[in-house]
Amino acid sequence: MKYSIDICEKLVQLVSPVSAEIIQRESKMPIVKISAQEVRKVIQIAVSNPGLKFNFLNNISGTHLTEISEEGDIKSRGFALLYVLSRSDDFSSVVIGVDLPDLNPSVDSIDDIFGSANWFEREIYDLLGVVFNNSCDLRRIMLPDDWVGHPLRKDFQEKSSYNGIPTTREDELAAVRVDNL
């Protein structure tokens, strides 16, 4: 994949009056940053505009943004999503970034634009708790339906067991470590 600042600039021009800016301009992977309300609109332009024709969704990834206070407390700053789109003719790519609030993070689904988006959206929903509005099938994909919480949130507290099954185990290598001899 190659990321081009020229492609990012073209996308930003095409989506005006949407508020969009290029961040990480000097990096190998520039990001077009947009508001959560504009995701569908911007991705639809990236897909359908003859000058862009991004016809492949590589990935949607998410992360929980936090700060750690001097006392060691974790303070959430919300969530960030990155959509990586590519063109099949020259394999050039663009990254679209979106920030979401800490409370009730949600964004519109793009699974009707890219069918494969549903798998990415379900994973992010399951592990981070981000809701994708109007998804065709938003349900857990990795964890059981009765699981409580979202384990990739940095404030997630793992319970010692799940349905009577321990979630932690003893260190199996402790007996063979050189420093324990």
C-alpha cells in the first residue's frame, strides 16, 4: 500500500464543505480527519468519485484514548477509529480518521457501502463498545453474548472467572526460570 498526500488533499477538496483536515502530513501514512457525523458522506465520495475510486476497504480499527494522571488514574478521552481505503488499480490508499466521545460512542455503519465493514464494525463493537448505527448485523463476534464489558477499553477490569471458569492461570514457566533456581 502506498499513502499519498496528493490523494488526501484531493479527498479534502472534494468533501468540502465537510470539515476535514489532513493530520500526520509528513508521515508515510497521512490521515484525513473528519467528524463522526460525516463518515458515510466522505466514504461515499471516496468510493464513487471518478477521480478517487477507492473500491476496497482494508481495515477499520479502533482504540480507546486515555490519559494517566499523576496519581495513576486512567481518564478516558474517547475513542478513535481509522478507516483504510484502497484503490485496486494502483493500490494507493487513504486513511480516514474519526474521534468519538467517551460516553455513548457511536458512528454510522458503512456496511451497505462495503459488505466487509460489518466484520470490522462487529469486532470494534464487541471489544471497544462503539455502536455502529443502522448496521445490518451488530452483535458480538468474539465474546459470548452474556459477557459483561468491552475488554479493549483501558479501564476494563477483568473478572477472576467467567461462568465458573478461571480467566487467569498460574505462570507455567515459573519453575523453569533461571532466576528462580
